[in-house]
Amino acid sequence: MQESDVCEIDELYKRIGHNVANIRKSKNISQLDLALAIGLKSVGLISVAEIYHNKKHFNIEHLHKIAKVLEVDMCDFFKM
């Protein structure tokens, strides 16, 4: 994979995490409440994926579950 492709994918994951965080905050839902609602036992994944720390990101299953909890279309996570 070319370096430019890697950078584009990194930016996509950052955008998704940022959008999840913004939507979650706008609905006054804590990271812990969101984590528990999608079946996780701690905020670990939510906290690192929202900031794309150490290349940790949400997968499609996470995004589907998060969209249902936040009552948004999953496409909203990909918007600029």
C-alpha cells in the first residue's frame, strides 16, 4: 500500500472517531454509557477510537451499534 493511501485511511479513521465523539457529546451520552450500550465492559475502545490513538479504530459492527444507540444514520460518522 502506498504511503498516500495509508495517510488517507488514517484521516478517515480520525474523521470517524471525531464525528462519533461530537455526536455522542451532542446527545449528552458519556463514553461509559455508550460502551455499555454496545456491549463493552469499559470505555477503553471508545476513548482510544474517538481519537484514533495507536491506530485503534471502530469496526463496522461497532459503528452499526453506535449508530443505533445514538439514533443516527451510520453515514453521519463519515461526513466531513
